[in-house]
Amino acid sequence: MRMIALSAAALAECCSVSAADTQLLFVSHAGETAYHSVQAAIDALPPQGGDIQIAPGIYREKVKVLKPGVHLKGTGKKPDDTIIVYGDGAINVGGTARSATLNASGDDFRLDNLTVQNDYSLKGDNPASQAVALSVTGDRDAIIHVRLLGAQDTLFAGKGPNGRMSRQYFSDCYIEGHIDFVFGNAKAYFRRCELHGIANQAVVYTAQSKGAPGEDSAFVFDQCRLTAEPGARYVALGRAWRPYATVIFLSTKIDAPVIAEGWREWAPGKTDTFRTAYYAEYKSSSIGANPAGREPHSHQLTDSEAAKWSLKAFFGGAIDWLSSEPSR
């Protein structure tokens, strides 16, 4: 598999590479090498994909990953060191999907140790709008140790065209936003992630969009942590973007003032999704845990019920694409 290493600054400390060596390419904004952007490096990969290593720096660009097998990895000490950022809002580009800073639709996509940001909301004169940081719709995709920064609709974890299966795994990530900031209908598992609500009149961590009883779609949060800024108001675990939304929180530390009922209606007084959606918790803890006060249609799981949502059970035992992850 070909590897392309990306650098935002001069690569003086890097070893030189022979022009005849096409297995390892260096890219720099400063002009030392052939590629000056993340997208240029992706475009240079063969049809079957390959590895791109991104050195610390800020890369202001929109990125699309259409090929399978593409692996983007920041080479800094922490995700904060390498940032891919852009500032489109749905309101000015013709739709939520088009606003994404990084749009990955290829299968077997990997994203490691970097930050993806949509900074649309940080421009004070912009009207409110959905503004996606990461849109991921491929199958067998893994997002590891990544920061996703935005406001409304930060992460779209969705299926491919015509409801094509999309299994996704997020591990040790930090995801921030306010309204519906983790949304979509993928079959997505989040482990040891922090979801952080930023200051807003309302914060809704999830907007899952399973549309029919037989659709294989859900969000599972395992050993995650929910936090919020002091200015975050009316904080809710989720609301149903589609009637059969399915969201499960396992052993979650809720360090945020979540409303007593936990979950909220999509459009209070207009929609009635609680009767069809499946919302569940297992051993939630900290200030936002309130099993007695939760929405009556939601569930507090037993040990045996929670086991059905373990990583291995969730993916039907087919977790070979997560070769470095535990098998439970």
C-alpha cells in the first residue's frame, strides 16, 4: 500500500527520499514537494487507496474521500496538532451534506490522531445553520483518537446511497457541538468518547435516524462521557430524527445537567416518536443520571439486556476489520 506523508511546514528534519522511491512521498505547504494539500495527496493515491501521514499544521480546505482503503493519520503528539478545517454552512452551500469539511464515502476509511473542524459558527455574522465537520458514510470505517469540532450537526454518521450498510467505529474521540451534533442512520459504535455540549439555548447530543423497524441502524455509546459548558441549556441525550431512532448508552458518565426525562421529542407538540424510538441506558452515573425521572418509553437495561449491545454482539461477531480492538 502506498504511503503519502503530509507536512504543513518545512520538512528539514525529515530524511531525504530518492526520486525513484514512489512508496513514500512528502507534501508541504512550503513547496518542497509535489503535493500542497490533503486533497492533492488523496487524489494521488491509487484506486485501492493507501496511507497518508499528515504532519502538524492547519489545513484550511474541504476534503473528499471517494476511494476505499484511505487512511489519514496525524503525526503530531496529539490530535490538536493537526487540524483540517473549513467553514461552510448548509445555508450557503445548498444542503447539510455539502457543508462537510471532510466527506468520506469510501469503505475501510481510517482517521487517526487529528482534528476535523467546521468553524462556520465562529464567524459572528453568520446566520444559524447546520455545518458538518465530518461526514462518514462508508462501511467498516474506524475513527480513532480524533477531535470533531462544530456546533449544529457536527458529525454525520450515515449510511451510503440507497441505505447501503455503513458500520462505523469511533474510539477515544472528542466530539463537540449543540443541536443534533451526532446524527445519521449508520450502525455506529462509540467507545470511550467524550461528547461535549457547547453553550446554546438547547443541546441535543444525538439525532439518530433509523426509519423503519427492520433497518439495521443504531448508535451505541460504551464507556463514554457527556459534558457541557455552563452556558449549555436544556441538555438532552437525544431526539428522533426518524421515528425508529435507536440510541443506547452503556456505562456512561453524564457530567452534564441533562433534563430529568433524558430524551426529548423531535418537535414537541407536533411529533410523537417516543412510542416507536428505542432509547436505553445501562448504569449511567454522575449528575445527569436519573433513571427514575426518565421518559417512560425509554429503557433502563439489565445486565443481560446490556450484553446484547456489546461491541462483538453489535457487529454480529464480524469485527476482523477492527484487528487492534478487544473482542468483547
